[in-house]
Amino acid sequence: MPSQTNTERPSGKFLRNAWYVAGFSHELKQKPLLARTILSQPVLLYRDESGELAAIGNRCPHRFAPLSMGRLVGDQVRCIYHGLGFDRSGKCVHNPHGPTGSIAVPAFPLAERDGIVWIWMGEAALADLSTVPRFDRLDTAGYHVDYGYLHGSAHYELMSDNILDLSHIEFLHPALGTEAVSKAKVLVEQQPDRIVVTRRMRDEVLHPGLGGVYRTGTRPVNRTMTVSWAAPANLTLWVDVETIDDGQPWQSGSQSLHLFTPETDSSTHYFYVASLDREKADEATAESFFNALQRVFTTEDKPIIDAQAELIGHSDIMELKPALLPIDKANVFARRRLSKMIAQESGGPNHDSGS
Ligand code: FES
Ligand SMILES: [Fe+2]
């Protein structure tokens, strides 16, 4: 791999030595040369001739044209502007105007798992495939699985706060929350590699739409929502529902992944994956559930988070001394932990704004 790569980037803003979602496998089918800015760096994702995924810098080193506007020729990406060609290692291997010399773009380690493409933006030598995040309930034989993408005009931590603190569903999402949400018992656990928030709602009658998805109807249920956060901003949410009426006991649930990748320090790629057990939900139920989630994320979560980010501007929310409520505990823990990790990685002071 060429040496002109990942160590030359400014440190301290993002956790660099971590796996981030770069995209979904199906996106590469729709767009063979997929341009995406990740951690403020222009990246080009594509499959080479053998079908293997590659990720190289998207900015041609000659006149900085996007390589994504070029084309694939054999195993090279050829720049549309003056024809330089680059291989999957980022090395320039074709120059119609003279020698290729040391011309290169960065190249990034990748891993593809369960339809998710992960990228390593840090020190390539530290990329360890055994640490690529894996999730269960993505096996389509057993589960209905839906992959979705949203662009957020907000810092990625604001977006992961939104999942870590699900008290908002009672107020922002009438189709998902009830008054039982704010009355719930909430447990926040700091585990070595994650923060887990468990919210137990008791004796709740779900909104009819949700009661339909979980097939609990209007019967009272106990609902547990468990959110697991892992740095930098990968969250899993499990919802477990059980009826408490002894007549016809029923258990159901869902899983969703909320994987946030910083595009810049003020915008985010939001990759989500939702799944429902095939034994508990038919195709039509799953489809309407996935559509409802997409609608909720797009028309309810996104507008409030984007608007919140606009008012916060370029500040870190913690620097603005927000009124902290008990519901913010997990957010504070996650921010503190990530801040420490970034400081350790960059060798700088710990900008711990979360205490
Ligand atoms: S800008 Fe790419 S070859 Fe000139
Ligand atoms: Fe929400």
C-alpha cells in the first residue's frame, strides 16, 4: 500500500483506528463507483474486476477531480479528466503523459460482512479483521431484514444520543411511545467495550400499529428496550414484547442497528438495519413495519436533530452547558468514553466535556 496515506490526516477530531460503515453491499450494485466522504476524507468505493471491494481516495492527485466521475478499465480506475489510472492499492499505474512515479491516492482496508461494508480510516497496519463488528438476526432465512440510509446534517454524537436516550419516543413518535416510557425503570450499565441501557415498560398498551406488528393487539404488554452502544457510534436496539394476560401469552420483538459514520464534523451517514423474526411476522407486516420506521426516522427524528444541530452550530453541545436530566446519563457516559479514546489515540489532552 502506498505510504501517502492515512497517517497524514489531522488527529483529535474523530476516532481513526476503528471500523466504520462505508456503505451497504447493495449500494455498490446500484453505483459501481460510489463516492462518499468519510471522516472528512473523500473516498471512492468500487469492486475491481475480480469482484473484490476496494476503497481509495476519491481525489485525483493531479487536478483534484473526483475519480468517481471516471471509469473502470480492467483493474484500474481511470480519471475522466486527463486519464491517470489507479489500482486498488491507490498507486498510479497508468499515465498517458509520462511516468507514474510516486503518484498515488490513499487506500483503505475494508471488510464486508452481512451486506455491510466496513472501512478502516486509521493506521492500515492496525486494521484487524477479527474486530469487525458482527450482529445477529441478519440472516435472511430466519429474519426479514431491511437496510436503510439517511443523511443527517448533524454531528454523529447527536445522532447516537438520540438512540441512547429513547425517552423521546413518548413525545416525538406517537406511533412508537406511550406514557409508560417515561415511567419505565431505566438501567445504564458501563461494560468494558460498551454501554448498555435497559428500559422496562410495564403494563403498556401499544399503539395499534405496533400492537399489530408484535401481534399483541390491544392486550397489555411488558416491553423492554435494550440499547447497546459501542464506540465510535454503533448501536443495537432490541425490543422485546410479552403479553401479561395469562390467557394467550405471546412473545415477540425486533432488532435494529443504528450505525453512524461521520461524514464531516457536522454531518453524518446514518445506516440502519431493521429485522423481524419470520416466525413472528409475515412479509406484509414486516414491510409495513419497515416503512413505518423509515417514515419515523425521516419525518420525526431527522428534522429535530438537524434543527438541534443548527442551533448548536459549531459548538460541542456539552460546552453549551445543557440542562442535564437523568435521561442523559448514557449519553454522558458514551461521550466521555469516546472523548477519552480519541484523546488517547491522538496523544493529546483529554477533551472530556461530558462530566
Ligand atoms: S485531474 Fe485526474 S488526471 Fe488530471
Ligand atoms: Fe427517534
